[in-house]
Amino acid sequence: MFLDFFLLLKNDGLPVSLKEYLLLLESLEKRVVQYSVDDFYYLARTIMVKHEQYLDRYDVLFSHYFKGTEYIPNEKIFDIPKDWLDDLKNRELTDEEKALIEAMGGLDELQKRFEELLNEQNERHEGGNRWIGSQGTSPFGQNGYNPEGFRVGPNGGNRKAVKIWQKRSFRNLNDKLELNTRNLKMALRRLRVFTREGHADELDLDDTINKTCHNGGLLDLQMVPSKENRVKVLLFLDVGGSMDDHILLCSQLFSAAKYEFKNLEFFYFHNCLYEYVWKDNIRRYNDRTPTFEVLHKYNKDYKVIVVGDAYMSPYEVLYEGGSIEHYNKEPGLTWLNRLRKQYPHIVWLNPNSQQYWHFSDSTKIIRQAFGNRMFPMTIEGLSLAMKALKDKKMTYELGR
């Protein structure tokens, strides 16, 4: 039992031995965990991983071995057979064919039609334009094409889904990453504000020399409080979905920010800001922080940096219930406006190339909500963003 999983870890370089494998089997025999992939994940990680440096690699291997084991939707349990969504062939549509495919007319119509199909469909479909299936032009299924629809299952291709019926797990960004972060640190350094506060425990050499000279050579030591970076930064990081393309760059930024700013607080979100955020992606379904609590806890002195590609369905920003993963009682735009109102010193960093910003409705909406204070995640863009955090009136105009 699970011998292949044990060998996968061992062959990939994780320091696991037969002792750990036998301990895992003994734990399962004594029913330490039962019928839960999440519980088994934590049990196996506790036994197999002896050092935190292997946690990320363990997550990757666990996901690879147990991929697709468990699907948990948000509001309902949709009992859709897995073979309905399996890909049997690849289908490529021409631009002309894509142009002929029309959207159904909004989130409410999609929800209504999806529930109708669940009651009617009783077999697998592929390549069609109506049923829940794969490789087709229907709004429901996976690996097909439609301007808007519900993705069912873990695999997507065109990133057009406005809802995803699957419990998804995201990885935390690596704040220990050092490679290629020097330029990012230099750019973030522009935001540092050094002040002297507290007990005078540092020698002021220049003033000591001046005072000593005025005293005819009699030593007169002058002490000052140590100079420290007092800037306070609040960081919001978009994770998962299309942000997977930017994991390395965002990890480098996160690592550089933790190095440069002593007073740094961070939270994760997915796609758009809603009523809660979280600190740990593994526990994001069970350990959340209400966004109102964040707004009340951290005052206006904080400089706020939001990192995300702003690429999503416009419903996620503008509509109640538009979130791709849960039912949000207020539109995402409402929460973005609250954030902007609370923190006058705020910027949005976008890892997507700015040449594509014009083609994304959600990006244009968020840029407008932030008063055109969205900056590209390049060294130049980051430097300008740090200047904008000191000047709350500074904007970034996007050229054509």
C-alpha cells in the first residue's frame, strides 16, 4: 500500500527510509486518519518530511501522485462522473469558429442552464455544444472553448471560466528565495524611510568631533538613537489560476520585500479582493481573516502593495455572486474601493506585460478603480511604484 508513493519521494531525493514507510502503514492500520485526503496529506507529511526545505517538493509530488482524487464544490455536490470529463482527443478551433460561438448572457443564465443539465444528462459527451463534457464549445465542462462558462474539474485551457466547480489548493510563495532578487531589493529600497527614535545608544561621530573641538580637546561623546527603517508595508498577493505563470517572479518579489521591510504584513487572495483573505494557502478554507478586520487593524500609515495580473471575468469584479469560487455578497469592486479609500498610499503591481492590459476588461476596470496607479512588474515599473507610494497623487499612464 502506497509503496509507489514512497518510492516517488525517495527517487526524487527526499530523505525517506523504510522506517518512515513502515510507520506510515502502522498509522493507517491504527486508523489515525480515515477517508480524508487532507488528513492523509498531513499525516504523510509529518512522517516523511523531516526538514522544512522539502515541504514544497513534497507538495508537488503529493499533488502529482494523488491528482484528481477528491473534488469538493463550494455550494453543492455535483455528482458528475469523471469519465465525462476525460480528454480522448485534442480539438483546435479556428479563429472563425471561435467568433461564431456566443456567450449565454450572464452568470444567472449560466447557473440556471447548468442545473438543468445536471438533471437531464445521464451519459458522457465530448466535442459538442450543449452538454457537460470535454473538448467542445459548450459552456460547461473542461478543455473546450466558450467565451464564458463553468469549468468542471482540475484542468483548464482557455481561462474563460467564470466559475470552477472544484476545491483548489494553492501553494504559498517562497519567501526564502534569494536568486535574482538583488535588482528587486534595490528597487524596493526606494521606499525605505529611516528615522531615529528611542534610546540614544549610537555614537554620533561628527557631532562628537565638533563638540570635542569646542571643548579644547576635552572628549565630549554625543549619542543618538539608531537609525531604522520605519516604513510599514501591507502586501496583498494574488495566487492560483493565471497567476501560476508568474510564481517565480512573485516569489522573488516576496523574498525581497521580506528582506527590505521590517514592518511587513502580507495576505493572499484569489483573482479579486472579497470579504476575506488568508495567510496560508494550505489552510485557506479553514483559517481566513475577514477583510474588514484587516482594514480596521492596519491604519493609514501603511503603504499598500497589491500584486496580481488583474486578469479574470468582469463578473468577478462587478457582480454580486461573481466570484469564481464562492458566492460573494458584495462585488469585488466594492472591496477594492474600500481598500483604496482606507489607504491613500497604495499601488497595484501587475506581472502581465502591459501591452496586453488594453485587451482585458477586468484589468481596465481595476486600473480605473486604483486611479491608474497600476504598474508593470519590471524593475522600472517597481521603481516608479515605490515613488508613487510616497506621492499619493502619482499615476501611471499606459501608452498605446
